[in-house]
Amino acid sequence: MIGSLDVVVLDCPDPAALAHFTAELLGGVVEGAGTVGPDDEWVEVTLPFAGHRPLLAFQRLDGYRPPVWPGQDVPQQIHLDVKVDDLDTGERGVLAIGATATGEGTDTFRVYLDPAGHPFCLVRPQD
């Protein structure tokens, strides 16, 4: 082993907004939550497991172009798979916090877009 995963960084136009979306999605905590504002260049989310690493971080990118799903004109760049107990319940939850349904998926996973346009999947626990 050369090293260990410390931070996963997603480029986006509004780091605070995407950090809050992701914290709600995964049960994490936005670092600096009383001070996070629209001018922040970098916002981190700690996740609810031992050691709180890796972090998810969101970095402002001027001129950000969201991925095009499912096309490849602008590739998806990165995506998260999020396990849920029930796809229908999970879908209601992610739509309520600002995700967009793509209509893509199967009976074992579904694809959504976060508020910055990054695709992510809800997957069943057995997958």
C-alpha cells in the first residue's frame, strides 16, 4: 500500500450548496456549518463512520460544466453509489433534498443527478 484515501473532491459551482445536499444524502456533517457562505471556495463533509475519513470535499470551479448523463459530451467525471434499504423510499428522499431523477436504472439501482449535475446511484444493499 502506498497511501490511504483521505479526501474525495468534487468540483462544482457552489461548494456550500453541494456539501449540504451530500450531508443530507449520506448523514454527514458540513464542517463550518454556521460560517459556510456562498463565497466559500472549499467545503468539507465528514461522514458518519469511524475516524471520519475519507472526507468529501467540494471545491468551487469557475466555468464548471456539469456532466451530461448518459451522454459523454461532458463525461460524468465521478459518481457515488449510495446503498439504500428500499429504492422507492430512497428515491423519495433524494428528490426531496434536490436530486433530479434521470429515469435510468434497473430493479437493482437507479441513477440521479445531484444539484451540480454529478450522477450518483441508489443501489440495493445486496448489490
